[in-house]
Amino acid sequence: MAEPDIISLGCRLNIAESETIRALVGGRDMVVVNSCAVTNGAVRETRSAIRRARRDRPGAQIVVTGCAAQIDPQGFAAMPEVDRVIGNAEKLLPAAWLAEDAIVVGDIMQVRETAPHLAAAFTSHARAFVEVQNGCDHRCTFCAIPFGRGNSRSVPAGAVIDRIRTLVESGHREVVLTGVDLTSYGPDLPGAPSLGMLVERILRHVPDLERLRLSSLDSIEIDDRLFDLLTGEPRMMPHVHLSLQAGDDMILKRMKRRHSRAESVSVVERLKAARPDIAIGADLIAGFPTETEAMFRNTLALIDDCDVVHAHIFPYSPREGTPAARMPQVEPEVRKRRAALLRETGAARRTAWLQGFVGTVQPTLVERPGDRGHCPAFAEVRWPLLAQRDIGAVASILITGVTANTLTGTPA
């Protein structure tokens, strides 16, 4: 019998949940598209993946789930290639995969709990992704994701620790904590623990965990406990990805973000002062409604001011039903040009940063197909296939050069 294909689009949380789906649908002739709705482009990519899946697996059942399916179940159910649509909460429940209804999508806003729904191991990833939080209580004016994920809810620390311990025992040496709004972890749990408190407990109770990473953080919610762990705990990888979005105060206000430009710069300066090797990543949006050329230049300058070496750039995408979609829009060609300039500036800074690794030895997590991986600062590293290492191992790689925005080296 054909094995199911799981196509995971978008965030690391989807990657984590896709492994649970893989376990739930094992042994079926099925393609599951775990969709993303962060931009209109992500929705288009979902539709393209569905059509491609039908061409590649003509006899398989095509099931669509994820944020795009949660937000627009009827639209995806109407696609001739689609057999079933399953909601974001339901996709982690065995009963939803046994049901015969064409659409199994509930009211995500009524979901009050979440859990670390994860397989015992990750079949296609060297690192394991552990969901500790889901949903979002904030309402940034550009974002439709709360309507796909619901309100913020957290996983109790004990369940998280048990899951990570199982993953480590199965051979995983690196774990990534994921969530929709990760730094909002805890207020809904007894005692209102913080994300920093959760990380402390993980490191204390799973001493064999070698490497721990966090997915995207809201800079304004990095408290002293979390800051000290990010900068002083050697098992925390020196890589922080911040949800900055813009570098102009007026645009940040119109986005309904809770931080200022000065606060973004300050938190990065503090991080770099305490741990100079820490690598900064950031999400930045180009061409947000009402953005003038001067406002854009403030965002462009943020790449240098915050030493962003992992820049995730998005041209603004108006999402139906969001406040920003009703604001005066920047012309699409201007958005595209500004996004290109942000990417160009980010790439230049990244290349200069990568050059600084030449001559160093980097402990690198080996990933598929065994001749590449990521070092602690999350730079990609590649080495000759003849020096292949076991997937999931941590190999010492002497960095000898930079090629195509990637470090190259040889086993030390």
C-alpha cells in the first residue's frame, strides 16, 4: 500500500504538527497538504501544491488542513482536486481522520487547550520540533493567523518535558520549541509560568538534551529570565529570531505592534553585548499601507542597526478582513521593489557575517542527506559527500569558505 505524503507549508509549528499527522494517517494512499495563510502568496502556494499533488498521485485522497483551510474551508473544498478539508484543531485528533465528512472544521476561537501532539521521532528532520504554545491573543492589523489558530493557549511544562525526554531518548540531539506567539507562553496555566521558566525546567530535567532552540520571539516580551538563558546558557543555541516587522515607529503603530524602533535596537544591543556570537534573525514587511519612502528607509536601516543576518522579508500582502487591508495601499510594484532592496541589504550583511566563520571549527547538526547541516548560529554548512556523516549526529566541521550564501568545509 502506498504511504501517505505530508506536504508541510509555512511555519515550524506546521512541521511539528505534520509529524503527528503522519502517525495518524500511516498506511493510507493519501496526500495531506498542511497549509499556510500568512500571506496571499502562501495561499497560492497551497493551491499549487494541491494541484501538483493531484497530478503526481492521481489515485490518492487529497486532504487539506492547516491555517488556509481553517480560514477558508469552503473555498478549498470547492477545488476539484480536494477530497476533504480538516481544521487546525481537528487535524490532531484521530476521529477527524476516520470521519467521512467532506469538511471537518470547527470554531477555532472556542479551543481552549493545546498539547504537545508529536510523534515519538521526526522521520524527515534531524531536529525535533515541540509545540509548547498555539494561537495568538494579539491582533496585528496585517495578520490573519489568529483566525486560523485561535486564541493563545499553552502546554503544561510537564507534558513538554516528557515529550522532549522521549525525543532525546530516541536520538534527537537538538529540539526547537515552537508556537504561534511563543513568548506569550504561560499566562493561561496555573501559576502563570513564563517561557523562561519553561526553558529552565527543560534544561534542568532533560540534562541529556544537547541543543535547544526557540522559534520566533516577540522582542518586547523577552524578560530578564529568558534574556539570561539566551545569553548565558551554553545549551541554548546562539540564534534569536525576532518578530520586528518594521523599523519605523508610525508604521509599527499602524501595524498595532507593541514595540518601538528604539526598543528593537536596544534589545539586540543588549543581546550582542552579553553574547557577541549570537546571530539575529528578523521578519520584516516591505510596503505596509501608508509606508512612505522615508518610513521604508527606517526599516531598511534596521537591518544594519540590529545586525540582522537571517532576514525573512515579506512584501506586504493584504489579507481579507484585516484592518490593514482597508488602509491606503502602497502600489504592488513599489512593495516588490522595496522587498528586493531589503533582501539585497540583508544578503550583503549575511555574506559578510558568514566570512567571519572561515577558519573556525563549527559543531554542526547533520541533516539530510548527510552532507549538510546547521551550526549553532544557524548558518547552513555543507561538506563533500565523500565525508558523509550520520544524520542527526553533531559533526565538527572546519569552515574553509563561503559559497552561495552557505558555509563550506570539511570534517575536522
